[in-house]
Amino acid sequence: MTMQLRDNCDYALLVPTSMGVRLTPTAGQPVHCSDTFIMHATSAESNVISISSYLGLPTKVLTVFVKDSPISRFIKDNLASRHIAYEGPERDQGGPWGYRHQINIADSGYGARGPRVHNDRAGEVGRTLSIDDFDLDRIFGKEGVQIVHISGLVAALSPETGTFCLEIARAAKRYDTRISFDLNYRASFWKDREQPLHEIFSEIASIADVLAGNEEDFQLSLGLEGPEAGGTGISAKIKGFKGMIGKVKEIYPNASVYGTTLREVISTNEHLWGAIMSYGDDWHVVEPRKIQVLDRIGGGDGFVGGMLYAILRGWKPEHWVQFGWASGAMATTFLTDYAQPADEAQVWAIWQGNARVQR
């Protein structure tokens, strides 16, 4: 048995998101002593749908742009190159101290030196995302969407984006679109807004079909008590996640899929990478395996993206977590925050541990 999806939809996967750019020093160098940077268009949510977009499924982002901004043009061209459709209003910049797209300044780290990330989100235009800018009845009713993926990062950006994500979830529910919700708790986003955000997250979680996040995400976003501590290491994480999901199911029984990644850092460029997923009453666990990491950012998004792609393809549940694990591992081999698979076979080769040259 697999998840039932709507037929005859224009879009397999849709996400609300706040697009921005990432500045990364070359050759794995730290930010503070670099003078040469690579710029990529990025957002956690567009990272997720890139697995499906590169593998041929129709995808779309709902976002907002700064009018006449060269960065907006850069982002639009990037989305088009990733085969991702986009829709959203253009806001006037409002002068030099007005709106702009978020800037993520992050090095990749190297060896014993871990990566460091600095988020510069002052004046972020994505915080103005509003339900008034989109015709949800057209998008979900006339055009049709099979799965909408919502991230807690966007839901917590501002009061406007919280309402926006909640209304998207409600519209999806009305039109029988499946809802994926990655809780993505960030303490700095929640400061002094705990109660309203808890209410928004709880309602979205109550109608979601797929819930992603680690133990802390579930506890802090949904106000749940965590399972009793049972040691350290990957085995304890697996046990803790299973205990957490047992509690989540009692309060939020609508969801049928729960997933998270398992990571243990050996060095910046070598991790133990695993995953765990629950579907119905069954658990599917990928025991952590050693992977080599070029840049770790986006690995978790790749996992969710691969899992959703497998669901959209109608595969067996055990393949959902396997393809998700491999997609996340693939994302860590790119300098972009998202994987760009050439085809399904390339992803499955990672799962199989086959890194031999293809001629």
C-alpha cells in the first residue's frame, strides 16, 4: 500500500519559499580570510524540489521578488535552469535601505575545521509573502498539485508568512493535495512568538500527511515532551526518534509518513549518514554508512526531496527512505545546496555503493 495522490495535476510538487543567495569561498576556505566567492541561488524549500525537477517532474515555487533587482533576475534564471516554475509578486525595493533577498554566507569547512554559516536576513523580501498575492483556488483547484511541501523556516519568518503557510495548508486540504511539513525549528525565529507559532505549526501538523524533523524539532515546534534519555550515539537517536513519533501519532494521527536523517560527523569531509522513516505501522531504517562530504549544507533537504520523489513515483515504502538517503548523500557532493541528479540510476548507484566510472 502506498500514498494515494491526485491525478491530472499540473504540478507534482509545489513549495512556498523565500529565495536568496549563498556566498561560498572557493577551495573550502573560511569566510573571514577569503576574497573570492561563488554565488548560488538557494532556499531550503527549492533544495527539496530540485530532486524532482531534475528528474523530470513538474515543480513550482511560490515566492516574492524585489522589482528590477539583478539578484532577482539571477534567482529567476537559476530556477528556470533547474526546471522549476515560479510565481510571485514583485515588490518595489523602497530605496537603498528597503527590501532585498536574504544572503547566506557560508564556507564549506575542510578536514578538522568545521563549516561556519552566517545568515544575513535584514530586509528580507520573503518576509512579506502574503496570501493576498496568490489565487490558491486556481493553483490547487484548476491547475492542481499532488504534494505541497511546507517548511517551518518559512512559516516562522514573519506573522505574514505564518498565515500564508497556514492558508496554503488549508487550501491543499480542501483540494485533496497531500501535505508535507518539515518542522525545521529555529530558536531565533521563535523568540517572543512562541504561542502564535505553536498554534500555526500545530494546525499544519494536524492535517499533514508527511512530517519530517528530528526529536528537537518535534518537541520545540509542537510542544511535546521528549522520550526518556537512553544513551548517546546513533542507536540512541533511533530509539529516541521512535519514541517521539509514538507520541506524535497520538496527538497528530493524520500523518502516515514520518522521517528524519541520522548523522554522525567524523570530520568535515567524512560523515556517517543514515535515515529512519515510519509509514503506517512499519519502520524503515537505513543504518548509518560512511559518506564523503564536499559540502554538507542541503543534505537534509535532499533526503526529504528524494523521499517525496519516491512517493510521487508510487514506489514501495522501503524505497522511499532508500532513495531519500541516497539523494541526501548526493547533495553533499555538490557545492550547490541541492543535488542535480542526471537520472534515477545515478541516485540508485549511490545507494548501492557503486562509484565506478560510467562510460
